[in-house]
Amino acid sequence: MIKKVIRMTVLTLILYSCRSEDVQYKTTFVNSSHLDSLYDEITVNGNEVGIIHIYSEYPDYNWVGDTDEGIACVDDAARAVIFYLREYTDSGVDEYLRKGEMLLKFILELQASNGYFNNFVWKDGSINTDFKTSIAQAGWWSWRALWALSESFQIVSDHDSFLSGRIEIALDKIIVNIKRDSDLTKVYKDIDGYRRPAWLPYGAASDQAALLVISLTEYLKNNEDTDIQKIIINLCEGILVMQEGDEDTFPYGAFLSWENTWHGWGNSQAYALLTAGEYFNNKEFIESALKEVKYFYPYLIHAGYYNEFTLSKNSKPEFIRFSQIAYEIRPMIFASLKAFELTNDSLYLRTATDLACWFLGNNISNRQVYFPESGICYDGINSSSELNKNSGAESTVEALLALQQVEHHETILLVMENYISTQ
């Protein structure tokens, strides 16, 4: 595996030494066909909305629900909103806009009376209000809803004033909650000898804090709000405390996800700090994020990736290698490309290239997990010899979001096209 990653790095160096205009790429890696097949329209609270079915199983890729959760959720709809509306912005294709707006209507129907969001719906369109992954509370699906609503507001305003008005009301409700529930203190706690910021969500959950920072920074683009600015800065300062190691010391500048544990999925701290650092012109946020992208990401790539590890003062780190999923790779691609955007340092573009080629076989299984001809992305790598060939909503849209960003960089596409043509 390590030899293959090194071969990819050499390949990227060779191609970056060439002028991109001398070669034209032919492959389009973003294909929404499979995501479109997961899209459906149902009635919730008497209103027609769009949904994304949560699971799709190999080999036929028919829809599959969950007996505890339901058939569709805000988490996946919000991701798909961001993908579809970005695709609409890039292409002008009206169907992307229509699907994005129908999914926004679904998200709006799942906002509870307390201002947060339930997550799942049942097959009959009724809302799952009781299961632990669907309760309307401060957490992942509410933050993801906030991100989708905030990013979509301006786009929708240009086309549908009624829907944009509903979005504005929904945003007002959750922003009130965030202001009320945010902890602006600087209280720390000790976890096995490590100082951790107790003011982050769920007591040192920097992964959730990162998603909230991304969502609130997007919200600020259309709203001047000094209270939200203070909350973002406070969250970012907590994320900084979660960074461990340096150029020479494990884990090489990684931001731990929760207390003393790092996990790949949803690990968006570097991207959040780069985004907020750019907005506030805060060099400390940017430099800390660059340290993770510059030192930890290459380490992770050369190690063949991990799912999780935990630090301890009294013993060696405990590593879990599998499973490896698109939701781990996408945040790192976002951060690497943002780092390149802010610095123009090709190092970060090469890192993004190596990460993008994970989808095409530059991974520990040496097997392709995303297929541009169908838009299917496998749900994960379970071992060096076993793939999870199901292709549910999360894997599908996380892959598409990553590749959507990659397609703005011709040099990466050249490497990817060359890579896939040699397999």
C-alpha cells in the first residue's frame, strides 16, 4: 500500500511539472445518476417534499429502510441540498435547483417546535421523533440542516421568495437556540492527562464544533450578527486546544475529534478553521489548520489510513484501521483544497490529489470504490480484501461533494484520468 501511495505522489509531481493546458482531460468524475436514483418525493405534514433514501444495497441497489430510524433523514437531505445547489450554480441545470429546493422543503418540515430538527421520517411520511438518532436537539443533523439552509438562502432568494422566507424563519429559530445554548466560558477539563475544552458541544466534541463553525460562518455571509461572531471564535479557540503533536511528533498536528479520540468520519476541524480564519482574517486559525493538512494528512495517506485512534499518556496509541469511508476522505479534500486556495502552495494540491485517488483504488484494498460511469460509491473498505459494495446516501453524496470540488482543479483531474486509465 505504501509503495502505491508513493507512486501516486511521484505521478502527481510529474504532472504538476507540466503545463495543464498542454493536456486535455476527458473524464467527468461527478455523476449524480445514483444519487438521483435515491431521490424520491413523498408527503410530510400534508406537503410534498423531496427525500434521499438512506440505504441502497448491492447488487441491485434498491432502496432499503431501517426499522429503528426510517427511510430518509435530514442528515442526507442537507448534504444533497449542498451538492445539488452547487451543481446548479456551476451548470445552470434547472433540475438540480428543483431537487435542491424540494429537499429544502423536507428539511423545513422536520424542524420541531423547539427550533432544532428531527432527523428521520417513516415510510408513511410521519416524523420519527423518539429514536436517539432522530430527536430534535443540538447535534449533527441540526447543524447540517443549518449549513444547508444557510448556504442555500441566497440561491433560493433569486428564484422563490416564499421558500426563502420560510428558510429565513427557520434560521431565526435555530440561531436563537444557538445563542441561548452556547457556552462562552473557557472552562477546561482533564481527560487522562490531556487538557480539553469543556465548552465545546458534548464536552470536547471538536468534530461537532467544526460543523457548527462551518454552518455559522456560512450564515454570517447573509447576516451581520456580532453574537454569532463571538460564538464562532469561541468554538474555534476550543478546536485549537484539541490539536496534538507537531511536524516531528505523533499525531502530527491532528485535531482530535472527541476528548482523546480521533476518528476519520466528519473530521472537518481543519476546513472549519480555514473557513473561519479566512472570514475573520485570523492567522492563528489558518496556521493551525495548515499544520494538520501539511503534516497529518500525508502521514495518514502513507499509513494506509485509519478509522480511529485514541491517545493515552501511559500507553501507545490504540489504532482501528477499518472501516474506511467516503465521509473520512471528503473533509480532508475540502481542507486541502481550501489550504491551496489560501496559500497557492502546490503541496496542498498534491495532497488533495492523493486523497481523491482513494476513490479510484489508491487505498489499502487497491480497489476502486467510486465509479464515474454510474455515480455509485461503495459504503466502505472493511479490510484489505473486503469491500462493502452497498451504496447508501451518505457514501454517495460525500463522494460527489468531494469530487465536485476536485473538478475545479484541472491538474487533479489529469492525474485521476491517468490513474483510472492504468487500472
